[in-house]
Amino acid sequence: MTSGDGGVSRRAVLAGLSAVAAIPASAATAAVEVASAMPAPGWAILQRQLFRANAEACEAFYARYFDERGYFRCFERWGANDGPDDAIENVNDWPLLHALGGPDRIKDLYTQAWEGHLRQYTAARTTQVPIARDGMFLKEFNVQLDWQHHSEEMTLFNVQGLSDPDSPAFQARARRFAGLYMGDDPAAPNYDPKLRLIRSLLNGSRGPMLRKATPLDWAGDPFEAGARFFMAHGETTYEQTLHHYDEYGDVVGDHPLNLYATTLALNAYMVGHETRYRTWLLDYVDAWAERAAKNGGVLPSNVGLDGVIGSAVGGRWWGGVYGWGFSPLNPATGKREDRNRVPRTIPGFFNAYLLTGDDRYLQTWRTQTDRINAQKRVVGGKVQTPTMYGEGGWYGWREGLFDDNTLDIWWFSMKASDRARAPDHPWVAWLEGRNPSWPETALKADLQRVADRSREVREDKSTPDTRLADAVLEINPASVTALLQTTMGALHIARPAWSPSSPNAGGSPLYARLRYFDPERRRAGLPEDVGALVDRMTADETAVTLVNLSPTQVRTVVVQGGGYGEHRIREVRVGDARTAVGGAAFTLRLAPGGGARLVLAMDRYVNSPTLAFPWNR
């Protein structure tokens, strides 16, 4: 099916099969040795080029926009438009680049940026916004914001453990951040354990906002908007920025966006496997599943402090900021815009599925999709379905059936019924054997993206005193989608895999079919010179070609089932040869110029996910 089949000698591969452990006995795995030569595949050469291009571009970006402390060079502000979350988003995807096999220099840079932004925004203060007058961060966490923005803030942190799971600072933060939503910190009473709800849309290290929010709470202190600063959201004055939030008052009570907090609990659980983090995560997701069931199959967008659906907004299940009926006026355009964020919150349910493999967590979303599609209408011969709900019923119509998240659901379940509900996609067509040119096409597209964004960095005329924190988000050169998909068979939630209009946001963990480690350098990622291409995924099998492009050096790679070892690999097949594994990982030794296509028989979601490297388990 792939160019990875070329050049493989069955006799040579059979001769190389071994049961010798290649990592310490405490984590011993089966080992497979590939001695057969493989002509260098075009996709593998492109992968290594993309690693190099990403690394060079990211280093140049960092030198331009960050100082020696790791501070982002900008005019520091509080606000939902251009606040602290945007500063660290400028290095989104850099941890994934390193975890895939990028150079250690990338890890050094994003770690410095993370530590720097914590200091930068702990020191930064507002003069008029009450909550941040003593600092925008407290205990290294945003003092109070919504989880659309918290999740963006946490995009880097939530995958930082992939490369640095043993960092004492990371482990302490994982527990502290999760504890903000589990009652561990009396100064941050965000969670009601009896009613299983987070008490406000606006929450953080100073606790929940239990009053109506004002435009100032969202927009931040006055500044020279539109004059001195480029405004990514289109405002030309501070007054427009302020009035953007005129209708953002209803924040009291729980909202599905708070489901993003479950990734904090997942991180803490994967550090030390303390049961209470797993229990909290599942309890909170279960609460939302129960609310959807009570609400006719649709997740409500407000749950009051009494636990009653809609009670904080006059009984309207669709009410509240970022709810099903949230279509505020944009003063920059004079038009109302639909800003329902409920469909973005599915990663909370994916986190529960990662822990359990329980299909009921996906079923909640299937049921919601069915409920929406039951409202379909035909206009001008074309089917339309709604995206919003208000006093007059369903609205916000768009062409086609409602299929948000359906490909993601199929990726998890691997059920034919879920595939039938989802649209097509070039990557999926590749996995189904219908798009043989996709790997090279996708990798070349990401190489071009790196080049285009690097050019924009060079041409950027902004300076620190005219630059807001979100000014250069769109020219961060890190481009890892094709690497994630080709090497790991992984979703890319932070930059959605399926389309630019996908409703998913950042702040998720890694959802991957496979992951790789370099046992010689004792780090995460593919070893130098190694390429990997997943060409088929089913409910119980994964096919991947691995090749060593070095003509002189042996390369050894540990192949793991799942991003966190959540999948058990039963056996590895190379042609007719079989090697039993019976664990989360095995070791593959690739001779110079060697490569082979492996078929892995797997039991998915049967292991407790862990951040520990295979040789440390």
C-alpha cells in the first residue's frame, strides 16, 4: 500500500526477529530487528526536511519576539482579546515538535518562554480591572478568565509533559492547577463537589466570578487601540473594544467550556496515578452527560449555582455567554455574530474516553448531533441545519448536515457507523487506501507553510511598543500537523486536523495512535534519520512503516501504543513473521538504510495512561 513496502526482504526480516529486551528489565519489551534495506522513501526525506525547517524557523522567531528572560516582547495587557494567554500561544506546537523528534534546542526555547511568561504576567498589573490589580497571574495561573482562553493558555503546558515528565516544576504545577478545580485551594472555590459544577464561566486562581461581568472585566484597561496598535479583531478604538463585551454579563453558573479543566486533572493523574484526579475528571464529565440527557440530548450552556439547568439566566438552557443563544453585537461591524462555544468542548469527553474506553462518552455527542440534524430544512434544494438556539427556536443555519466533531469521534471509536456519519478528508482517504499521494502532499504543504510564515516574520514591521500579545500569533512558523498525522496517526486539536473551520480549540492532551522514543538519547521522539508513516488504522490494528535514512548508523526506536501507553500491543507482524509483545511498547532496531512495514495488533484503551517514559515504568 505504501512506498514503505519496497525493498523489504522477507528472509532478512525473519532472520532479524528477536525476543531480547532492549531497555531495562523493569520495562522490558519485545525487540524487533530490521536488517533489510529499503530505498529512501520520498515521504521520509520530506519528514526530516520538515523537522529541520521547523527548528530553524522557530529559532529565528524566538530571537525576534522573545527576550533573554523568556518574556514576549509586547505591550502587556489584561483582556480576552490580547491578554496573557496570547503571549504564550506564540510558541504553540513547539512542545509537539520536540516530542515528535525535533532538536533539544526547541525544548530549551519553549521552556524558557513558559517560565518567562509566568514571571512576566505575575508581575503585570491592571489599574482599573479589579481582579488583576495585584497581578494577572497568582500561583502561576490566570487569576480569573473563561476556559476558551484558559485552554489557549494551557495549550503548551498540557503537552509539556510529553518531553519532560519528570520535571519537579511540571509535576507540582500539574497537581496545583488541577487542585484549583477540585477544592484543594480554599482561596479558589471554583468547584461545588456536591452538585459537581464549576461555579462560573469566569474562574481561576482567585476563584469564580459570582456577579455579572462588566465590559471592563473582559476588555482590560484603556489603551491606544487602533492608533498605536494593530487590532486583530478589527476594532479601531478602545471604546469599540469595550463595547464588544456589552453583552458578556451572564457568567454565573457552569458552562461546558469548563470541561477543558479536565485536562488539568488528566495531567495530574498521569504524573502519579493518584485515583482522586481520575475520579474527579469522570465525575465532572458524567455530570455534563447527565445534564445533556435531561435536556433532550443537548448539552445546556448554563447550569445555575443550585444545579438547575438554566437557573442563572432565567430558566433558559441555551442562555449565558458563549451559549447556544449567544449572538452579541460586534461594534466593529455593526452586525450580530453567532458565538456558541459549546461544540468546542468535546475534549472533556475525549479525556474521559482516554481513561476508560467507554463508548457512552462518545454517545453523548452522537445524540446531540442527531438532535440538531433532526431540525434540518431544505432551502433552494439544499439541506441546512442550525448551529444556535434562542427564544424563537433553532437558528444560525448553514448548509449541510451538522457534523462538527464527527471525524474526531470516528478516530476514537473506529466504528463503521461513526465513519458513515462523518465527512471525507484527504488524510482519511489515505488511511482507507484512496489517496496514495497524500503523505508527500501534506508534508510539502507544511514545508511551504513554514517558508511562508518565516517570510512574514522577516517582513513584520511591528515593534515591542506597538505590538500586542496576539499580534504575531498567525505567523508562528511551527507546522506539525502533517508530522503528527503521518508519524503518529494523531489528531491535532490545537490546530484542527480536519479543517480550518473545525470547532475544536486548544488545550487538549495528545491523542495519538502511536508514539516514539529514542532509548539511546533517553528522550521522546523519533531518533535522528528515522521516518515513520502510518498507513492504516482499524479498531484493533495499526500499520506503520519505519525507515532509517542513515547509510552508516544503526538507529533504535521504542514504539509505543498511544500517546500515553494507553494501548496494549499484542504482537508485531512483518510479513508472515510474528513477534509477541503483550505490553504498551516494543523496541525496533533499524540497520543502516533499513526499513519495513509493521502491522501491530492492538487492544486500545486498556492501560492507564502515563507520562512516564517506557524505560521508567
